Amino acid sequence: MNTLNLEIVSFVETQILPRYAAFGKSHGIAHVQRVIANSIELARIVGADVNMAYVIAAYHDLGMSGERAIHHIIGGKILFTDARLKKWFSPERLKIMREAIEDHRASASRQPRSIYGKIVAEADRDLDTEVIFRRAIQFGLERYPEKDKEAQWERFRQHMQEKYARGGYVRLWIPNSPNRLHLMEIQAIIDNPLLLRQWFDRLYTEEKEETHL
């Protein structure tokens, strides 16, 4: 199906999305809304069920309420055990949706088990340059508030090298998705340390100023 069920949308917007307010800026409501929008776009590109893709995206980071390292497993369980979803999805579809959330982590070494896992994994990359850089800075400030600016820069730089640089662990699973061009743009900045530092300095200053408003 390529038309969103408005009853599902109402349920998600009132019962699910507000839970993201507890996860900070880096994994909060703005992030999940971008992942939802990306997922719907990708589902339509590949001809997948947009309602499945929409709900998977909406639930994908609910596991952040527990241990971050296994948030993808926790999130899959939250979706699969939510009896309210049985109104719209069969047990077989809910299993696929659970597995998609389990498979969405960028550091996962294996390919997602279904097209829905590929969709949410790709959508979660959200490879807008400013979004990627800003979320990494936000996460550093949230998780390591004791670090000064230079320590935050070093954490940011290392994260970019490990995840997004050429040879980094981020993987794109859908051919011809918009993310491929975006990743190339990010890699070009990472290749230029002075330019990367300029991006960091500007966004770090903006985030620090906002926290003191």
C-alpha cells in the first residue's frame, strides 16, 4: 500500500512520538520525524508498504529508553509486544517489522533481513550534512557533559572517521537512494580537516549558546 492509514497516523502521533521527548536532541522527536519522512519516501521508491515503513520508523528508537547498546533489540520487542498494532498488522507482518528495527543499527555487520530493515536503516542515516554533524555534537554534549570543547572536537572527529569517512562502517542498502550523494558530500568535508573543524566550531557554538538560553 502506498497510502498512509490516517487512523495509524493518529495513533502514532498521539501515543508513540511523544515518548521521544525523553531522549534528548540527538534521538528526539525531530530525529524520529525525519526518519519517518525518509522511510515513507524510500518505501514509495521501492514499492513497499508505506504503513509498515511508517510504523517501523516511528518505533525504531523507542529502545533508547533502555541500554543504548541494545536499543535496537529493545525497540523491536516494544513494537512486537504492542497489542494495539494487531488492529492493523498480522503477526507475520509484525515479525518483519520487529526484525527491521533489530537490523537498523549503523554498526550492524550484516545486511538487514528484509526490504523494511533496509528502508529504516537507510532512513535512519539521515545524511543531511548539517543534521549529521549537529546530531553528533548534540550527542557528545548530552553523553559527555564534562568534556571541554577540545575533547568534544576529538570525540566528534574520531566518530566521523569511524562511521562516515571512506571505509567507515556506515552502510547504504538501497541503490540510487538520495543518501549516496549526501554521503559523498560528507566524506569530502571529512577529507578536509580544516573545513571539518569549521563546521564543528560553528555548530558547537550554536548548541552551547542554545543550552544557555
